[in-house]
Amino acid sequence: MSDLAKPTIGFIGTGVMGRSMAGHLLDAGYAINVFNRTKAKTDDLVAKGAMWQDSPAAVAKASEVIITIIGFPKDVEAVYFGDDGLIANAPSGACLIDMTTSRPDLAIRIADEAKAKGLFALDAPVSGGDLGAREARLSIMVGGDKATFDKVKPIFQAMGKNIVYQGSAGSGQHTKMANQIAIAAGMLGVCEAIAYAEKSGLDPSTVLESIASGAAGSWSLSNLAPRIIAGNFDPGFFVKHFIKDMTIALESSEAMDLSMPGLAAAKASYEKLAAQGGEDLGTHGLYKLYQ
């Protein structure tokens, strides 16, 4: 990877979070190549100066740093591997950064295969939801080669505020699993606290004034509880993607012979919500099970 101050960046995945993240990179002065399965979701970025490419391979060929933030591990595999994948088409010395929440073992595989092709790879999942993406204050957890991380850190700084190097390949994904485990159990508590407040005849907004800044305080309580009270269940992060994350966390835990009863209980509740048609709600849509 070159030491250019402003490498050309490829950005694949312009959904709820990716669109804002790519927009911040444009605002920071980076030349951006974009691709998304639904082309219309890149229109505003192209209007701001991004260059549309018609495939992930075309993005890779035209970029020095390629960022992906897509849906599921199977999507990551499809984009990175094979003759039309990023690894086969990126120029020598390019850096591949997967910001999807995905499997730690897949991150290690990407890093190994990238290295064999003369490429660099980082796993860098994020936390902060749609609001954190819009306001460029995401928490970014990074695994991979430390020297590579140091070179591309300015790119991360255009998208987030809390950027922490966690260790070797896969470490970013393991850190995100710890993050999701904490959120999963915490969201049960947030929903049950609001349900209790309402059932007891209290004004949940007034209750929130007391508990959000006390020992019960959390990001979810401060940012998602008001959405619950307002009846706004639009996704900052989809239920279906959260179920994917919890599945990865449980599988990784089982591989380490670690029991996670709280996580298992949260996953069961979210699967019930999805079965009732709630897979495209935000994660705080779990509250609908209590109504």
C-alpha cells in the first residue's frame, strides 16, 4: 500500500450506515469509487462526486483502499473470493478493509489470502448505529497488521471517533461480538424497563430522565428508548442483522467452550420478533413483544 496522503477509496455497501460513512470520506477529500447491489442507493454519493463502478471487481481495480460494509458473512465471501472477487482484482499493495460485522474466522481467511496475493487486510466492524454513522462518531474496532492500521487510520478518523486497534486478524470481529453480547442483554433490560414504567402508570419519558443518567445508563437507553416511547421503530440496525451477529457470537462462544445463557435468551426473543414479521425493524423493535 502506498503512503499517499489521500488514496483512492473503493466503497462497497451504501445501506443505512455505509451511505453516511462514504459521504464523510467524500467530505474529507477522498476520491471514492462506489458499488451497491441497488444502484439507486449510491445516487446521492455520485451526485456529490463519487464514481459509480458496475461491480466489486471494477471497484477493486480502480482503488488503493477498498472498504466493504455489507450484510452477511456469505455476502462477504462472495465479494472477496473467486475470480470476480476483491482479492483477485485489487492492485498489488492495496488494502482491503471489511467493516461488516462478520465471523472472526472469515476475517482471518481474508487476511491470509490477501497476504498471499501481496495485499493487506483489516477487519474493522463498527458500533454506533445510523446516528453514529451520520455524525461520524462511530466506534471502530480493528484487527490485522498494526503497520497497515497506522497507515489507514486517517480514513477511519473521517468516519468515527473511538478507533481502537485490537490485535491480529479477527480481533476486530471478536471485539464486535463482545459489543453485540452486551447490547443483546441490555436491550432486554431497556424494553422491560419501559414496559414496567408504562404498566405501573408512569410517564416513561419522565422515568427516562431519572434512570438514563444513573447506574442504569447506557447508549441504548439514551438513544433508543426515546424512539421506543415515540413509537418509532425504524432501523438504525436491522433485527435480521442482529440475529446474524448473535448467531456468530454464540457459534464463536461454543467453539471456545463458553456458555452464554443471556445471549441465547436474547436471540430467542429476537427470533420470535422476526417470526412475527419484525426482521426489518430496528433492534429496539424488540419492545413490540411487550406490547
